[in-house]
Amino acid sequence: MEVKEQIERLRKELDRHNYNYYVLNAPEISDQEFDRMMRELQDLEAAHPEFDDPDSPTKRVGSDLNQEFVQVPHRYPMLSLANTYNKQEVADFYERVRTGLEGEPFEICCEMKYDGLSISLTYENGRLTRAVTRGDGVQGDDVTENVKTIRCIPLRLQQGTGYPKEFEIRGEILMPWASFEALNREREEREEPLFANPRNAASGTLKSKNSAVVASRKLDAYLYYLLGDDIPGDGHYENLQKAREWGFKISEGMKKVSSLQGIYDFIDYWDVERKNLPVATDGIVLKVNSLRQQRALGYTAKSPRWAIAYKFQAERARTRLNAVTFQVGRTGAVTPVANMEPVQLAGTVVRRATLHNADVMAQLDLHIGDMVYVEKGGEIIPKIVGVDKDVRGPATGPKAEFTTHCPECGTALVRYEGEAAWYCPNDTACPPQIKGRIEHFISRRAMDIDSLGPETVDEYFRRGLIHDVADLYDIRVEQINGEDGTREKSAKKIVQSIAESTKVPFERVVFALGIRFVGEIAAKALARHFKSMDALAAATLDELLQINGIGMVIAESVIRYFHDESNLRIVDRLRAKGVTMALSEEELNAHSDILAGQSIVVSGVFSLHSRDEYKTMIEQNGGKNVGSISSKTAFVLAGANMGPAKLEKANKLGIPVISEEEFLKRIES
């Protein structure tokens, strides 16, 4: 057999086995046999690059290349659904549909509401060409390369199944409970922060710049809506059954009904059965089945009139409180955690629940040994909602008290005015804070050292390579290329990325320092007011308080930071390594007060500059970016596909809506 034929045969076979395993859940061969075929294909492709194919099954293992996500406008807006929480509200929806259709018979398609990350997949000529997250509903992030690593999403559709030339299919990307629990076990062993829920884990995974990480975390996906000019028919349910034939993973938990009682029966069944599903769900979605009737019913500003989500009530369980432990975060905030007898709750075993802060602990009046009630907020995050005091007896242990000292370094905790949390003030020598500050320093919106991550930071810290952020700039390739030198390529990339971070603008350097309570907006305000690190370090309390948006808590925190000798040494070392310590001449010249005191909303898709660039221009000219329209909004900078709800509110309040051309003229003047 010729090499090309052999490669094509292996690709076809592996695609078929992927489909059998991940979609049909009916594997025909063992994992070992699948891996053997995959290795054979990888070897052949490596030896014959002339037969490369971007849709090959080998591409699904992910790569260690980094990608920057670009924002892509949706052809059809991805609106959110209105929520209901009881059967009466479902009945009200049903009646609104009946009235809207003027008595015409209709069917409702009942579906599971999966709790993951919404995704839009575009196929052209049977091939996946683009995968975009929901974003703000008007545009989302292009995550195509990462989505290609999800095995149940077909890269190419099965030929001869009658799919349209071009269409869009939407669904939910999820992390199964098993993958989520395995991932958190690994993170717990490495003493890394745990993911709060599968949805956050799936979202964080899909937004990873390393597609090999995405591939390793075994994400899943269910598709639930088909769009396009040439889709098979008028029935939503029937269209999804067709999509199943094309190779898509469509939920088995779907049913068409033609009565309100049919909806109730579906809800009652899945309220119990959902606990046996391998993925997180938080409700039921009800959709008018006919696409023609959907169009007739139309949309409100925020959601379709032909669909609604019914949210399940949070599940509650009763279990024993064994102990309260304390975790230290990046900022030094100390969080109490309840450690309980394991209990099954909403599809997973719960052993721990956050108690938030000292005030919440006091309100609950917890004693060690208490029987406590645990719920999952939104079916996801465990929290203690009460204590069964009727069974509290002499054998019950002492009251759970909030700790007075840091569990990591032993420093006495402090509580700042206006803050609910207690903090460890030892931010220069407390290990979780040091590692957290380094992770913050390398993050995308700070120094953007994208070749590093929490796992690598932890490894370097344990090896003694880094003790603070300035140590990053002393790392050499030979220290991190592995004992046998096999990691030299990635080591060079890390060292290069660290070196390139010295070009990051001053305002992001201020943010990257991790001064407690100084977020991104406050860092920009400080950088633009003082213009250099020396001026900021020498600032008095009165000078700080005169800056718009800087209050007493932030001002005192800045003073404390720059009065700490260890912090000053770090800043000096960063300066010596070439890190930006002042606004550039170009930045100084770009600033004005044209928009001083004005709150501005940016909405829509732009052609001349990106949304982030416009936000930067607004801040450079003294304006303030805000997310929602109010009577205090000066104007809305609007691009194409501005959200209809925002436009309606702006018109109602008489807020000016200007184009990007008008905006540029305004600041140029």
C-alpha cells in the first residue's frame, strides 16, 4: 500500500473510532490499539510532511504553541435566555407562546440545560472553520485551535449525510465531573488553588494559550441549536436529529411535547435523573419547536420569546462538620474552609465548602461536630447554609473560631477598614502570597509572560530558582532545560518571553507589582498621575487621595508598599533589568484632559481600532470606561452590531451615541 493511502486509511479509521468512543460511547477497539494506530499515523506524517492535513486526528493532541485570541462578530447574536424558577412561571411562558401564536397549535422541545461554556461552531463544505465563544453575545473569542482538541467535535463531517454547504451549530463545552474531580485532585496534591466548579474549569481550559493543556483535560460538548440559510427543515428537534447523523454529539435528554403537562413530566423526571449524568446541569430549556413559529414570536431586547430556561432548585444535603481550616490567597486574604464528612450532592462528592469570612462563620455559630446543611449555589459551588442545632449535644465540640494568625507563616492577621476579610500582612515572606504575586506578575494583563503558568512558578519556587518577581529576570536556559536538555526549546522560549516583558508599558508594571487593593484601573490612574515609579514611591497620602478613584484604603496600601525595604529592593532590581519605570514620551504626549470627568460606554464591533484600543484612548484623554448606561453616561461610542438593549436605553435616557469616526475627531481636536 502506498504511503499516502496508508495515511488516509489511518486517518479515516481514527476518525471513526473517535466518533464511536466520544459520541456513541460504543468503542470497538481498546485504548492500546487506538494509541498504536495514532503513533503509526504520527510517525508516517512526520516522515512525509507533504501529506500534512490540518484536520488530521493527530492534531487533536494539541500543541505547545501559544495563541492570542481575536474577537469575532457573531453572524446571529447569541442571546441569553430568560430564567424561571417554578412551574407557575413555566405556565406563564406557555400561555405567552399560545397568545403570541394566536391559538395556532405548537410543540415544545424540552432539553437539558448544560452548565458550561457556550460555543458557536461554523462548518463550510463539511469542515470546521471557526469556533467562537459567546462573549458579549455580539462577538466572542476565536478558540478554533483549542476546540479542535475536543474529541467529540467533528473536524470533518461524514460524507454523504446531506449536511448544508454552510451552517452554524451551537452548544455547550463542558468538563465532565470525572475530569473535574481528577483535575482538582492533581491541583490539591500540588497545593494549587482548586477550580470552584466544572464550568470555571472548562472556561479556563478553553481560554488556555496552550492547546496541549486543553487536550489533556478531556473536555466534552453537547450541541443544541442549528442555524443557517439552508438547514434541513422547520423542526428544531428534527434538525438536531439530522445533525446527529452528520456526526455531532446531541443530547439524548430531549423530548417534544404538545402540552403543559408534558413539560411538567419532563421537569419532574430530570429533576431526579440529572444527578446520574456525567456532566453538570442546572435546569431545563424549553423551545418552541417550529422555526417558523420562533420567527413569528421574535425577541425581546435581551432574549428570545420562544425559549425559556427553568432552573432547578439547589440541592441540599446534611452532613457532619469535622474541622475548619484556613487558606491564604495571593493578596493575603485568609478564607475559612469547612471540612465535612463526604456527602453526595448534585452529581459529585462534597468534602469541603467555603465559609467566606469571619463574619459568615460567626453568623452560622458553627461548632466542630455540628450537623450542617450544605447546598450548591447554582448547582455548583458548595456552601453551608445552616446548622441542625436540634441535634447539638454534650458530645459536640468547641465553637469554630476564626484564626488569629496566618496558617502559612504564623504572622498575626490584620483587618483593614471597610474590608470583610482578614489579611496576612507578611506579603514579602508568606509562601502562598509570594507565589501568588509572581503568578499575578506574569499574567496577561500585567507583564504578559505567556510561557509561564502556575505549575511552572510552583516548580521554580520549590527549586529555589525564584523567591520574588525580580528573580524571574535571572533565570538562565541551562537552569530550566531539564536534566537531559530535552526542554531546551521551551526553556529558550520562557527566557525570551521574560526578556520581552521589559517592554511592557509603565501602567501595567504598576499593576504587576501586586500592591494590595491596586487593581488595573487604579494602577492606570496612579501611573498617569505620577508618570514615574520614583514619583509614585515618593507620593504622600494627601497627593494620593487627590486622584480620582483612589480612596483611603488604596492610598494607605501604596504608602505601606513603598515603605517596605524589601519591596524597594525588588523595584530597584526590576529597574536594573530594564523593566519600564516611567511613561514614555509618546505616552506623555498622548494624554489630554479632553474627556476629563466623562463616563463613556463602548459597545459594538469596530473597524478602525479594537475595543481595547478605544478604551485606552478614553483613559489617555481623561475619560472613564463604564460597562453600563446610566443618566451619568456622557456618550456611547458605538460600533457595528451595538447591543439592542444598550441602544434602547441610550435613546430612552437621551444619551448621545457617536461613531468611531466622530470619536476620533473629538479627541484629535
